[in-house]
Amino acid sequence: MPRPSRPRLSRDGICATALGLVDETGHFTVNGVAARLGVRPSSIYNHVSGREEIVEGLRGMLVPPRSALPSEEVPWEEAVAEWARQYRNALSEHPRVIPVLVSQTVTDPATIALYERVARVLERAGFAGEELVTAVTVLDSFILGAALDATAPIELWAAGTREDSALARAAAATSSRGRERADRTFERGLRGIITSLRDGRAAAGDP
């Protein structure tokens, strides 16, 4: 009698299964991934070193490819804005993965390569040292928060219709809701950050 076939495992398949669990529950474990795939946990370790490698695999699945950035010949503001848009859109498809990703140091090669390219774009624009690190960190924090905001409830605040509520009055006068509101807010915030970075660079004596 032939043995029942076992599912073929791969690093990509393991990471995809983990991402599915995160989408459903907000977290994953190696045992949970193994159970979902119908294999023993020891089989998972034949393809990945452990949970940390799976997390980096998730990161690599979501980070935009380096080719997503515009040509290095375009203004740095345009290149950075396009990176921010693409990364925010990718993360907003899997918002529950964000707390998982920020829980450990980035080691995924594709992610590091993309951040390196962003850093080089900023470096050519005159950013250096702490100023460059601050620029990347501010943008990264904004992208992560904006990705979460993209999946926020249509009604952000239960302010009701009280006449003394500034939130209620503002909400009543707002035409955009849900993703439209989130997109508009993201673009405005992104413009503000880029303007602030540009002004700070100029004040520091940009040649």
C-alpha cells in the first residue's frame, strides 16, 4: 500500500503560510505553521532556522522591489515619495504583520538593499550622518502608521452629534471617508515630511 503523499515544503511556502496566520490571528508560531501545513515542526526546521528567519521572509515578501524606485536621476523628493507610496500600499494589505516586523532587527537582504538605495538617494541630496538616519526613520515610522490607518474604521471617533464636539463638527464637514480619507491624509503627511526634510537640509547649508 503506497504511503500517503506529504506536502512539499519550501521556505517561500512556509513564509506564505505564516503570513496567512498573521492575517487571521495577528501572530504565528512555528508549531502553528507546521500544523497548517500538515507536517511536524521538525520538518519546518529543514528549510528555515526558526521564527526569526520566517519573520524576515515575511518582510521580504512585502518590501517593494528595488526596481520600484524611480531612476536615481529624478529629484530625491520624487524617489522617496514613490518608495513611501509603494511600501505603504504593500503593508496596508497585511496590517497585522506590522507589529511582527518591527519586533526584530532587519536582516532580510532585499529589504536592506532597498533601504540602502533610499539612503543613497538621500546621501546624494546632501543628507549625512544623524540627519540621514533621522530622515529614513521618520519616513519609515510614517509609512508604518499610514499603512495601519489605511485599514482604520470608516468612523474614526465616536464623537456623535454633540453640538459642543469639535470632532463631530469636523467629521460632518468632511466629504472623504475610509480609504479615500486615509489616502488623502497620507499624501498630505508625506508632502509635509518631505518639505520639512528639504527645509532642514537647506538650513544646514545644502551646497
